[in-house]
Amino acid sequence: MAAEHPKRRTKTAKEMAEQLGISVRSVRNIIAEPRENFEARAAEKRTRARELRADGASYREIADELGISIGSVSSLLHAKQTTKAS
């Protein structure tokens, strides 16, 4: 199920559910990001992290640039490249 209004949210699903008087599951179904969008965004982040590292950036510099933790940088840099089978 694709999101009706796909965009990054600032509230948690629980906060939105309480505000709207509906279940957390209903909120997640409404705001879910389509899988293809998530995978494309994740691939871009991995590519950018690898480019920065190849240019000599430290994990801290990469983390600051991408707005993620140093641990996440490590995960991005060590993630295996996956390809979809047709």
C-alpha cells in the first residue's frame, strides 16, 4: 500500500494516532513510504557515503554531512550492494 501523502514526518505514529483518535497501525498504513522510494533514498545515501569516504572524509565528517550517526555511517559503508532480479 503506497502512502496517500508521501513525505518525511516530524511526529511519531503514536503521537499522530493519539491526536487523530485512530490506531497506530492505521497511521502507519496511511503514511507508509513506498518501498521503491525508500530503497532509492537508501541507495543514494550509501553511494554518497562511499563517495565521501573515497575522497578521504572521516566517519564523523560523513555523519555530519548526511545527518546520521557514526554507527550508521559504518553500516552504510559496509553494506553489501544488492540488485533486484528481473
